[in-house]
Amino acid sequence: MSSVTHSYIIPPDPVSFASSGPAKVSPHKWPKPDIYDTRKHGDSVPIKPAIYEKLRLKGSMGYTVLVDCQAFENEILPSETRHLLRDPEPAVVEKFSKALGSIFRDSTQLSENTLASTFSEQVKALNKYQLCPSHTATLSTYKPAKGDSARFKVDAALYRHEFAPTSRRPDWTHCRLFIEFKRGGTSYDPFDDTHLDAPESGSDERSDVRAQLIGYAHHTFLYQHRAWLYSLFINGREFRLMRWDRSGVIVTKTIDYVEDPTYLFRFLAYFGALNDAEQGTDPTATLLKKNWKAYKLMDDVAKERDSDLDHAEGTIVTKYTPQRAPSPGPTPPSSSPSGLSRSETRTSQPRSTHARVTRSKTREAIASSMPPPPLPEADSDPEDIDPTDIEDVASGDPRIFRYVRTKFRNSLEKDWPRYKILVGEEKRVFLVSKPAFFSTSMFGRATRGFFALDVKSRRIVFLKDSSRPVYVGVEPEGHYLNQLDTIDDPETRPEIRIPRLLCHGDVAGQCSFTAAYVQWRSRSQPVQGDPGVKATASAAHPIATGQGSSSSSHPRALLGKRSREEFEGDRSSDVEELLRHGASQNLTLEPDDQAYRVYTHYRLAVHDVCLPFSESTSSKQLVRLMLHCMITHMLAYEKLRLLHRDISAGNVLILPRLESVSPGSDELTVVWDGILTDWELAKVVPSGASMESPRQPERTGTWQFMSVAYIQGHPCHPVSIADELESFFHVLLFYAVRFLNSNVPDVGSYILQYFDTYDRRQDGSRRCNARKEMTMYSGTLLTDGDDISFHDRNGKENTQLNNLFASLLERFKARYDMLRRARKSQKDAKSSTPREHNTETVVGSQQHTQSFLEKRLRPPQAIPPSTPEVTVEDQDTERLSKSLNEHNDVVSILMNMTKPGTVPWPRMDAVPDRCPDHYDPRHTVLAMVSTTRASTGTWEIGERRLKRIKTEASEPLSLPTQPTAHRASEPASLASVGRRGRGGTRRNGKGKGRAR
């Protein structure tokens, strides 16, 4: 592994977010269209390149920072490696310009293939002059990589010589810098240098090219473990340099490299001299070789074993008897896998750190425990796993559930790379291959989930790799899991069902640079002549000589002049200094900069490998599992005042475990628990009268399951218990409609209208869809005008489930009745207030303060005061509404309906998914986003919208034909929305910027 000479360090003081106006909470950022996949519903979704590219594009507007090449060298490239920049010899420049200039003499006949081939050959020729001696440029225009379901075919890429592919296919595992070629002209340039504040062109052809570039960057990050990535865009005789990370992409203005290739040569020479870590690869992730012990260990662990257990609830298994005595060392916890109840096992756990790490030897860890196979023989390599890192785990039950091993085995795809990655301060070693799921967005959290092999215990665990926001008050997910796990209450702790934390931590302090750079740049002087545009680098800077600019006016000068050798062994960097300097000057993220969020790379590993709720076999089991999650939510709030804030179908899971049939029995039975997971958005609610303040620039969550009040009330409505309980209701309904029999005739259409669509206001902003809103306000579930009714396989009514939904809806309807009355009372109060007419002018600041207080003091859930005219019905409504201010009432309803002795529930009434296999909401979401663009002329960037000013230098927006307004009840008509309004047939192929 290359030594780390450059890393992006998390600031010692997280960035603060300054909210605008009287908002009590973070402004709501509407979900990116590209996250509209059913993975959040607990399922995987097939990769469809055409849809993915368009959705990525819609969700990636507003993440581009435009700079000139001088600024790229002086401010973007790390100062500790900037001395590697050097000017080429004049003879080399002349030869290169002459060779490239010859192909542009007749530009009408120029093809991308000719340009790519000639350019690549010239780059290879540069190796004779030691400009890029360790790399080679390889073309990959016609064939995708083997096993790549997205079928991307990037034009070319730079590889180290030993890894350069010879098959003319891209190798995403070893790609160090990808190169995309276009034949030239404005129509193929995805960026507009005339708009510094909004350089992303909105025309269809140019947007298609940008979608290609985003797709290639995302694919490189997906196959590799990276902190950042460089790329090169060649458009005819012009080029752009690009630097990608999770908070955005920094792009240079175009330069004619045929006339003057100096900047291009300087960058290629610079890039060729960097080691892997300096090129952006994650130094805590090591690519495995097939002859390594770690690689062979993964294959051995993946093999099916006769001892693997069936996970079906109620399965009886025999108590495990150890075959040999445990090795000397720390005594394992007294609770073994044999014959203990869940409560006894939970409460008997020691609370030490060692106990939490070794808890995989207890009964509860059987779902993820592994037998200790001997390490396979392999060639020795210092980067391979060390046998001394493996502990003796023979004292625990080595059996695991069959589904756990199957999931791990399926992740070991033939053409997917395998990595050894380090997690946490202890640098615990895990082995991973293909992610079980991944975010389709290049920017943002970029979460990936892996079924991982813990080398130390040789057990299969679940590992999450993501970019978490770095803001004051925002804690990592592992922090909350640890707090919940260490609640010292023998009655409460067994009922808190969460993933059991193994280890977690930020990855080598890696922090996204783009957002930090935007923060620094936004505080410099505006560009002359355009007060509305943030300043970019000064064009007066001379070309850097390798020492960097000595001016303190740019971000990377904060460390002074330090040589590369001075950085060896020093994990500090100029980004850390930049952010530390900003923090010392009260660095805050203003609302205008909310598209660029500060992220740090984060990993978390948990013992438990779980199942989705779609595995439920009956309605009663489904409700009981949901009850487990609601109890966990209730206790987290009661003990820690902690709200989850992202209740969704993908965040409630099933954990099978073993429990003793009876005390002293040698038989164990499989029991299922509902697990509430994904606590990364959790927040501690202030006690008493403390005002809840925003911690980061946007609200986040899962759109499909947000409460109607939460959507309607932003930005002054903080998440409440009532909102979370409503989200639980939406999740329960989602699984019930899909996996239980009912009178819903078209489940796909119902799911689309209730969960996966939205309505639009006149200004194009999104609002809750009509079906979900109507359900909450009316208190009824309707389908084709009839009440929804669930029944068993024989058509007999499922009375218990129908009554449950009716009871819950009665309470939600009461809540929305009270909210409606409160709004009406406020309107009546305002309209009845007499206005004083005088000639005195109100000072602007006084007027602002008055408006500020009016909004700030307005309670989000105000209840009208009781009056003598209030009826009994009104009192019942108020009582039911107030019952949602805490968990007890709703939890009691579910508990009473599922406890033994109640009216019997149908047995095994779950059915195969009633949502059709071809259902894919992404088509409709893409159409709706395109409709918004057509009706408003804008692209949606959360609450911020980019509306480009048409100039002679910019191409006109090509908008689809203006459609009529559609509501969620008309999904069929939306399928045709968003088609190209340009007319004519679009040519396929690279020449028109199509993804390949």
C-alpha cells in the first residue's frame, strides 16, 4: 500500500449551518429523483442504464464549480504535491500540436474515434519524454467491461502499465483517470463558461453528455474505494480537467490544447508522478489478489455447509455442543447459545467494550456466526491478512442461518473486485466484494452496503460505507447505536431491538473538498461587473512553478510552502487547515450554499445480517414485527429523547434468532424480531421549552413514508412523535397492500399513487400527493370508491387487521382535523385584526422583525382553546389527536391485538408480491421531473432552483411540449410526459452524446 502523503482531514470543529429567516428546523430538500428505487422499500432494483443516466442527471444539478486552469493548479491541486507540476519542453509542445492539429484541418470529417485514437497515441508518445512514464492510455470505445450490467463504454482511460487492459474493454477496477471524447462544438460541451454561477447547460444534447460523465465517475467510485477522482474531457480541440468527490465536481474552463497544450501537459506530468493515494484511491482499502489468503478465505467461507440452519420462524433445532474446549484467554459471556430467553441474554451482557466486540459468541450472534476454517495456503504478501489477527471462536456456536451464507456467496461475483478494508480506530479488517445495495447518485451520502467477512472472528457481518455530513450536532450512526446499546435498565434494554454495533469510525479523516472550496470561494470578493456571481480564482495569477502561490487569499496557501517530504507521515493537510481556519472564523454554511454539503467518509459494521419485512408469512407476524420496531422507537425517545426521523420500509428489518423452547431444554426454536435500523438521521429532541434548531442545510428522509403534516409544514414543522407514528402506519400499509390479500384491484397503481408520486404547486414545487393526503384527512382507505378490506386466502375478512387500520386512521384523522382548525383560527384572527391607516412609514428592519416574530411564534400544532360551544365530538377529536403526542396509545393498540388470547388472526395468509414484476416508479418520476422543467423552465435543486438566463453565448433550453397538469390519480398519462419536444428521430450513437 502506498504511503499516505495527502488526505482530506475532517475539521476539528464541524461546520455550522446558518438557517435563514424564522425557520425552526432545516429547510426540506426534496428527494433526488435518482433515489426513487425500491431498495428503500426493502427490495433491489434492476439496473437500467437509460433510466439511471437520466435520473442521475436530474438529481445532480447544482453540484458543479467552474474555475480556470490557473485556479485549478493553485487552489485545487494539493499543495504538498503541487511541486510536481512542470512545464514541457518546447520541442514536445510543437510535436504534439502538429500531430493533433493535422486531424482538425477538415473538422467536418472528424469522428470521435479518430480523435480518441490520435490523442491516445500522442499521450503514449509522451512517455518517451517522461511526462507520464508510469501510465498508459487505453481505448475502450466499443465493448463494456465483463459483468457490467450498466454496460458503460468510456472512450479511454489512464492505467498504470501493469494493469492496462488489452481487451479494449474498460477496467473500472484499475482505472485511474477516465477520458471522454466528443467531436467538438458547443452542442457537445456539457458546461457553459459564460455562467459561473450555473455552468450546467440545460439543453438536451449537452445534458446527455454531462449524464455520461456523471455515470462514468459514479461507476469508478462504485468499483473502487475512493476519496476523489480526476478525469479529462476532450471536446474537439478543447479540453477540461475535472475533479470529483461526494460534494460536487470542480471543472476547468475550456482551453485549446492544439494551440497551447501547456496546461494539459503540466497536468499529465503531475498526475503521472502521483502515487495511488494521491490520485484519490482510499488507502484504507486494499485490492485483493487471487492468490492471497484473504481472497481464498472468502471462497472457503462462502461454501455451503450441512450445519447451516433454516431461518423459518418456529423451526426447532438442537442445542449446540462444543467439540473442543475454548482456548485460554478472556472468558466469554456466561450467556451461551443454549437455552436462554432473549431477555436473559440481553441483560446478562457485560457493558465493557470487549463484551460488545465478542458478543458474537453468544446465542444472539448465531445469525452471523461462522465456523473457523483453516486459512488456505497462499503466497505471502505484506498486504495480505495476518493469521495472528484471527481469534479462536470455537467456544461459540459456529452454525449460521443458511440465508446469511447465501447472501455472502452471492456477493462474490466473478467479475467484481474484492477488497480488504479497515474500519474504526482499531483498524479492524473486513473482506468485501460486490455491494448488496448502493446509491445511484454520484453526489451525497453515496451509501453502499456489504455482506462482509470479519477477519478477526471469521463471521459474516453487515458493513455500511457512506459519506456522512459534518455539521455541529450531527453525530454518526454508530454513536446512537452505542448509546442505545448501553442503556443501563434491565427491563428496557431487552426491548430495544437494534443492530448490534461491532465497530465504526470515520475513514482516515477523509473529508470532501469541493464543499470546503465553495465555502472559501463564496467569502472572497464578487466578480467585477456581476455582483450576483461568487468570485472564482483571479485570472491574474501566473502559472504555478511547483511551489504554489504564496498568497493567503486562496485555500491551499494556509499551510505555507511545504515540500512533499514534509508531509510524509503527517496526516494533516491543507484542507484541514482550510476548514480549521474557517471554523475559527465562525465558518457557517449559508442557505445559498446548501447544494454543497461537507461530507466525511464513514464506515460502520454490525453483527446482524437481517431480512426485509417482505419475508413475513402472515398478517399477525407483520404487525408483531412492526410492534417491535415501534417499541424500540418509543424507548429510544423515553430514555434518550432520540427520534429516528427516517422510518421507512427499508429501515425495518427481520432478525431471526434462537430461543430455548423451555428452561433446561436441549431444543431451540427460531424466533423473529423486528429490528429498527439506519439511525444516521436520528436527532435528540431538546427538552422543555428549548427551541429545536437546524443542524444541516436540508431535511432528509424517505419521501414515500413521510407524514403529510411533515411535508406540508416545512420549514417550521420539526419532526414529532406523531409524524413518526404516521410513518410507521405508511410502512405497515405498504407491506400489507403488497403481501396480503385485499380488494385493491391494481396494487401497482395504488403503490404508485400513494407512495411514489407527488403533486405540484403552481410554482412547480412539490407537495404531498392527493391520495395520501386524502387518506389522512378522511380517515379512510379507499380503492375505486370502496373501503379497502383485507382478507385471507379463502376470502374471509381479516377482521383484526381491518380494525387495526381503522383505529389508527381514527387518530390520524383527528390530528388533521385539529391542524385544520388551528390554521383556520389563525386565518380568522388575522382577517379580523383591524388595520390602522396612517402616513407613518414602517422602517424596513422593523417590518422584517414583525414578520419574523409572527412566523416564529406560530405553534406548528396549535390547538384552539376550549369554549362552551365545544361538543362532545370535538372533545373526542382533541383527545384522539393528543394521543399521538406520545407512543403509548398506538403501541397499546398493536400490543392488545397481537397478544395471545385475542381474536384469532388468519394463519399463513401472506401471498407473493401483488405488485407486478414490471412495476418501476422511476419512469413516472422521471416524467414528472421533466414536466416540472417544462412548466417552470427550471431544474429542481432541493428548494433552490436553477433558472438560466438566456444569452447569445448560451444555447436555448429545449423544453418538452407543455403538458396539462396531472395529479397523482393520473399516472398513465404521465408515462408520455418528458419525451423530447424537439421533433424528429434522435440518432443513436456516440456522436449525439448518448450514453454507451
